[in-house]
Amino acid sequence: MAYLSEIAPARGVATACAAGIRRIVADNPGPMTYHGTNTYLLAGADGVSVLDPGPDDALHLAAVLREAGTVARILVSHGHSDHVGGLAAMRAATGAPVFAFDPGLSPDHVVGDGDVVAGWRVLHTPGHAADHVVLARDDGVVMTADHVMGWSSSVVSPPQGDMAAYFASLRRLLARDDRLYLPGHGPAIGDPLGHAGFLLAHRVQREAAVLAALGDGPQTPAALVDAIYAGLAAHLHPAAQRNVLAHLLKLRDEGRAVERQGGWVRG
Ligand SMILES: [Zn+2]
């Protein structure tokens, strides 16, 4: 298994991903967003459900409105700004009701685990973010947002990000029998269980590496990143430190690591 890639997508146009599902990629490329945030148009009997407005970008909003036609509702995967920065403007432009797990986003409808909205079942998948949900359709298509992506592992940055929760949420998807994941950034994942298993194995390995690098003298997450991540590009160092901290907090809660004197030692 390996990470997936795709060429930079066309901007401002919707392309088909699966039956009744189109994607428009926002123009916010970056080290955490790949080519940009995927906004999905989910066709339904009463119009289109927009999954994740994307960043606050007037050109992206205009493209989504042009391609969507009637927007029946706005769905939110989680509250990070690359997904909901454009929520207020899209809500104002469409008057469509907003469905989100996080009451802090002031949705018209707070959705909970197991709810069904426009034919999609909501699965609460904390880990990348406490308020993260994926949407699953009966035919095995899952909108995985930033929980499972093909192009990269997910940032798990405490306190919003929680590594123990992330492991549990990955295992939740692995216990299902889905056939296609459509993530919040990057291309579709056509071997979803293989890829989710690869991501879980990667985390288990990383956790073992963090544990192995701990000794009796306190070490900071930054020092642990230097010890564990070979050849990491400098611009990815801060995110790696957040991931290592998330592993350390999980290990602490399991009694396997202890924070002491500004660093971490074996528990
Ligand atoms: Zn994102």
C-alpha cells in the first residue's frame, strides 16, 4: 500500500466521482490541504446537498452555486476553517439549512451519530477533530472528509485531535464493508479497507517508534520527531510534532509514558 496522488484538478468546475456525487476543488492548496478542499455536491430528490462549503473564497462559492443548481441543504464534516470558512457566505447566498454535529457552528440541525440526512448516515469519527463525522450511503460509498484521506495521513493535533479516538474511529470504518471513500482532500480511495488498514498500521508503527525512542531522560516532541522521522521536510516538522504529542498523550493515558521536566519519559 502507498499514498495516492493526482494531478492538480481543474478549478471552478464540478467533476463526477460516483453515482450522484460531484466534486469541486477549492483553490487553497498547501502542505495540509493538498490541491485544496474538496466540496462535494450530493444529488438528491429535493436538490443538491453541499458537503463542506470549503474556505472563505468568493470564487469557490460562485463556482459551487453555479454547478449545484438548487442547494437543498449544507452538510458539514467538521469545523476546521478549510471546510467551514465559507459556511456563512454559502448559508447567506442559498438560505439552505445547515446540518452539523458541532452545535458551536450554529447549525439549523445538530446531527448525531446514526442520524440519516438526505440518504446519508452520520458516523461520528473523532480523532482528527472532536466534531468530525463521515457520511455513509447504503451502497458502500463513504464521504470520509479528513478522517481517512488517500494522499496523506491525517493531522491529529491535541487538544482537538485525539490519537486514541483516531485509532477507534479508524477501527470503526475497518469493521464496515464499504467500497469507496471520497475524502476532504485529494482523490477517491478505491480500496478503502486496504487503505484504512494501511493507515492504522502506519499509526501503530509510529506509536511503537515513539515508545522505543523514549528513555529515562525527558525528551520534547521536537527531539522525538528528529529521532523518529527520517528526512522530514522542515515545513512538515510542526505538524509532526503535534502528531507525536498526540501519541504521547495516548501513551500517557495508557500508563506507558510520563510527562516530566518539560519532556517525556517512559512510563
Ligand atoms: Zn481539511
